[in-house]
Amino acid sequence: MADRLFSFSANRRIVAGLLVNLLSSICIVFINKWIYVHYGFPNMTLTLVHFVVTWLGLYICHKMDVFSPKSLPVRRIVWLALSFCGFVAFTNLSLQNNSIGTYQLAKAMTTPVIILIQTTYYKKTFSTKIKLTLVPITLGVILNSYYDVRFNLLGTVFAALGVLVTSLYQVWVGAKQHELQVNSMQLLYYQAPLSSGFLLCIVPCFEPLTGDGGIFGPWSLPALMTVLFSGVVAFLVNLSIYWIIGNTSAVTYNMFGHFKFCITLIGGYLLFHDPLSLNQALGILCTLAGILSYTHFKLAEQEEGKSRLAQRP
């Protein structure tokens, strides 16, 4: 009886964690797009708000014994903090200047770019099956972008920069966690305030401080409350990702990610009336097929590797 109650309680926590991640991951895209479309809030300042709220949230988690910080030398995470700034800023700029469909599909190009970086600079090898899955992913993104009636050069540049910096950030995060022997929350605890400091120095160079559209401009209370709420949601995204991976498995997280991908695309077309042509729909399906195939083959290879290790005497 006690085992059943424990199992039921554990399942409820997992469902709650998945639900928080689902809602926060989808909400952050729509809230940020709403802020750009209806309030015109400056991009870098919004990114800075996200960093500060994330660090404050992690500080509260530390005080509640959710995790234990580990002392890290600042010089060893400087480049990581800079790439974090670029990753979030360029991703938000891509969202600001593209339709949600194009923004979401562009993010799918992160996987091919990560593989390219790891193959070129880290001499890591990938199977032919994994490499072949990159073809439908890339083809689908190109197809969608080409037929997007809101296609614009600036949005494409920001999307490309976002993919490049995001890929570098993800590669470096994995390397730094292994090098410094820390988990994602311990690393983010030091990285977020450092990134906030960098952004605080450069924001005045790119965005006005006062007047319409300025950081200290005449923003309405609903605009400020929405911006603050987006910061809280951004923190929940980071926290729930860490919790899901720690309490379920990579399979659960990846499969759940595909569901979020589809919901976000559908929501973009329904809420913001993004136009969708037949060719764009084919591009989306092509990219989704590539992502599912990649995940299937990658997880199968990981399981095969674990089986080989278990069979060794």
C-alpha cells in the first residue's frame, strides 16, 4: 500500500513537472512575441530582465536547498556567459523579426550545426543514419523560409546568428559541465549574473535609455507587468528542463519536446494569424520527420552503447 502511494505521488510530481515545462516553454514564445508586437519593448533589455529574474529564482532555489552552488573561477566561464548573451538576444531578435513558424523551424537547424561543430573542432564521429536525418531537417527549414510570405533578410540574419550562437553555447555548456564537474543549475547560477553584467554594459550602446522605446521610457503598467511575467516564465523554463531530465529520462524529454514544437507552431498560426501555405506545411512536416528520425536513431545508439558496457566483464 505504501509503495502504491509513493508511486502515485511520484507520478503526480512528474506530470506536474511536464505540465509546467509545457506551459512555460510555449508561453515564453507567445508572451515575448506579444511584447514585441503590442508594446515594442527593447530586445536586449527584455533579455537582461530574463537573466536577472533567472538568477534571483536560482538564488531562491539555493536558499530552499533545491541545489548546492559550487564555487567556480569567473575566468573559466566568461566565454560561456558571453555566448549565453548572444544565444538569448539573437533568438529573441529572430522571434521579433520572423513569424513564429519560421522562428521555430530555424531553431531546428541547431542540431545540424552542433554536429558540424563537434565533427570539425572536437573530432567527434556520427553514424551515417544520424547524418542522413539532417537532410529532411535542413530541407524543411529551407522550404518553409522560402515560401514564408513574411520572409525578410534581417529576420533571416538574426535567425542564422541565433542558430550559430545557440549551437556554440550548447556545445560549450556540455564541455564546461564535464570540465568543471557541475550540473546545469550550478553552472547557470554563476553564468546568469555574469551575463547580466555584460548586457548591462552594452545595452546603453544599442538601445535608448529614455523616451519612447527607451529602457526608462513611459511604459504602461500592463507592459511592465507582462515583461516581468515573461522573466518568471523564462526561469520556469530553465528550472523545469533541469527537473524533467533529472527525474525522468532523455527519451521523455525529447518526445515531449516534439509535442511542444507542434503546439507552438499551431499556436503561432492561431494567435498571431501567421499565414501558412501548402509548401510551408510540407516544410514543417519534413523538418518534424527529420527531428523524430534523429531522436530515434540517437537514443537507439545510446541504448546500444549502454548494453555493450553492461555486457563487459
